[in-house]
Amino acid sequence: MMALKSVLQVKDLSKSFGNVDALRKVNLNFFEGEIHAVLGQNGAGKSTLIKLITGLYETSSASGTLILNGAQIQLHSVSDARQKGIGYVPQEIEIVDTLTVAENIFAGNLPTNNGVFSHRHILKLAQELVEKFELNLPVADLAASLSTAQRQTTMIARALASNPAILLLDEPTTSLSKEDAQTLAKTMMGLRDKNVTMIYITHRIPEVLNLCDRATVLRDGQVALELPKSEFSTEKIISSMIGKSLNKDNTESYKVISGKNILTLENIHVPRRGPQSVSLDDVNLTVREGEILGLGGLVGSGRTEVLDLISGRTPLASGKITLSGEIIVGANPQKMRDKGIIYLTEDRKREGLLFNLNLIKNTTAGSLNLFSKFGILDERKESEIAVAAMKSLTVKTNSYAAEPSHLSGGNQQKVLLARALISKPKILLLDEPTKGVDVGARQEIYEVIRRIQASGTSVIVVASDLDELLSLANRVVVMAGGKSVDEFERADGDEARILKFGTGVLS
């Protein structure tokens, strides 16, 4: 049997961010004319791998080696990677509607004819490119006329225009309908027939089973599994992603909260707000009084968008939000806050903490009315309540008059939770509450969240760590592609169930 030709080798690739190892001695081999899937849970190392291979991170920032067509390469930027033969199709579709398809294909790298720019020359080159790779693109038309699948194909054509040795596609079906995804799959199979080598970053296991020739699973920054197509199975892939067998008995008992519904979302539709968000489509869920509801799913599933909607940060397009029996119309952040909804975002440094104020002021922000009378602030009362709240959550600091920059990540998060406690919310929204927090502080934060629940507050939590989500939640709603696709009481589900629905294996 003829040996496969290696196009790109990744050897002992490691990269750390502070004390966190994002990649640990990763070894991969991508062969000519194959579609090679790379999968993994959130935080498995996929994004870091992508950024090193495509030059978004300089290779000098990591240890290890990249070998392209037998030669070791150093990458300094995306343009450097492109010039050396690595084509990149990012997750976001970046198309200018007012330009022709041909102009979009060569955007940022417009060719000239003997040093002279010519529309005719660009059209000719674009037509030759789409014919060579048998792409379904009307190169002379304005991009505004393209379907979503054709827009994604235009992004692929743009990457192919530099004649790459290997093509990396990052979650290319995230914003596509099922029909458009099938169209894109046909395009990719056609490229494989033309001997194009592709790295396919995805979380959609059915697409891997149908489309790919090999698959690698990353877990905790390491290669956990590599399989040829002949050995593909949903069970193997998911077991490898979560690090344990799917046959694990779920014998632990979890408290079922049977209180009445405090919040209901019905048939919710919200359009996409920007390149980093997804649209919500027919989301349905309820939140019971005094329960912790977990929102499960992978990045891009719509979890954060649900929290943005409930908090009033995102306007509702259609559907119905009911809070404590009242249908909410014209929601905005202040209105929802006044109704008892507090939101702690994932980005505590940019959207949570106030670094120019001390810890007391950070803790009381948003609740000054509790310490004011006739417009006069009672600073002694403010200080007493803020300090008591921080002490109750064991915020570790030398001085409550210090600024939050002096605190560890875990203590910064506890200051924000103390802020929430003071305001006594009906519903607390938590997006990745332990992001950037060490193991010890995580356990403390879990206990704080349970104490908040015990006080009667309902909590909705988004957590990429499925162990964390399942250890906290009484009930879980799984999101995928902007839809709510599954719901279960904690005792009735596990990580495998979340991944099966969240990756499209079940629907």
C-alpha cells in the first residue's frame, strides 16, 4: 500500500497562557487529499491550535514545530501563513455585498495585469479558479445576490486563490441551515477529489461521520484520540471528548425543584447582532422559583444570547417573555434590573468590575438607593453592608478600600457575587462564573451560588465545563444552533447527553 504524503506535521506543539497549558505536546499529521476533523469540548485547545497554524499567534510564542511539505516553518502573521501555503477560512463570513463575487474572492490581494488593475482580469482569474475547483459561484454578480452557502463557498474560494498547500476551515457550518450545510459538504468533497487537503474544525459529530476521512479529538490541550474513518463512532468520539465511558451509571441523587415558574420564554426569535453572536430561533424554556437552571451547549450554541435577551441587553424580535406572571414588553437592562434580574457577564473585567473604584463601591454599584435617603448617601451604612457581604463570601483582601486589580480572579468574581447578593435579585444570570479562576476558588464560588439559590433566588448559569454545569444545576436546557434542543432534570442526564444534543447527534 502506497504511503500517504504528509502535507502538514505538528510536532510537540505546546503553548501556555500564564499558568494555564492550552496545548501540551500535541502531535498531528495531515495527509494529502483528506478531510481531517479536529474536535473537542470548549477549552480543549482547538482555538489555540488554529491560531498557531494560521499565524494568528506567532509560532515563536509556543514550543514545538510546524513542518509544511517537509520544511520547518515559522509563522509571524496570517498573511505570512497564507504566503507559505496555509489557507484559512474563518468561522465568520466576511463578504462585502456591494462588491462582485470575483472582487470578494481577491479582497485584500487584488491581482493586476502588468501592474494595471483590471476588472476584466479579476473576473477572468476568478472564473478560472471556480472552474478549476468546480465551485458554484457566479463571479460577475454582486455578492448581495448569493445564498448563505455560496457566501461560505466564496470564503473558501478566497482561501484557494493563494494556491495553499492545506486549507483550514473553522466551524464553517455554524451559520448555515441544514440544506446549506449539505451544499457546503458537496463542495468540500469536490475539493477533496481535486486533492485539496483540509483541516475541518467542528463540533458537529454527524458531519464528521459523513464527511471526514480521519478525526482527532483534543481534550485538556492534548490529543486524546485519533481515528480513521473505518473506526468512526459517536460513542468513541464523545467518550474521548469527556474523558470517560458513556456507560457510567448516574446513581447520585439530585434535588428536583418543583416550585412554580418564575420566568418563561416561548417561541423566542432574536436576529444575529454581530459577527460574534448567533441568532435565536424558537427557543423555549422555563425557570422555576429557587432552582439553578443550567444552559448547556458548545460555543456558538446561543447560550449567552439567551442571557442577553433575559437581561434586556438584546431586544426581542418575536415570541413571549413572561416574568412572575407579567408579559414583558420593551425590555431593556434597567427595566429588567428593576424587575429583579441581575446579570454577571463572562467578561468581568470589561463589563463587571469598576477598576477606578474601591471594593466597597464595586460591591454597592447598582444598589445605591438602598443606602440613600432624600438623595443623600449614607456612606457608613454602605460600607457596613458591603463589607458584611464580602466577608460572608470570604473575599480575601488586605483592605476593602483597595481597588479590584489587587485581587485574584476568584476574589474578583466573589466581589461581583457580593454585589448581586446585596441587590437581592429574583433571578441571577451567570455567564461562565468560574472563568479564569483557580480550582480552590471554584469550589468557593460553587458554594456561594448554592447559598444564593438557598435564599430563594433563581439562578441561570452558563458553563462550558460540563462537570461544573451538572454539579450546579437542578435542571439543564441544551442549546444548539440558537435553538433549545433538549431539557432534562439533573438525575436524568449527563455530559454525554448534553454533547449528543449539542453536537447534533440527536435532535
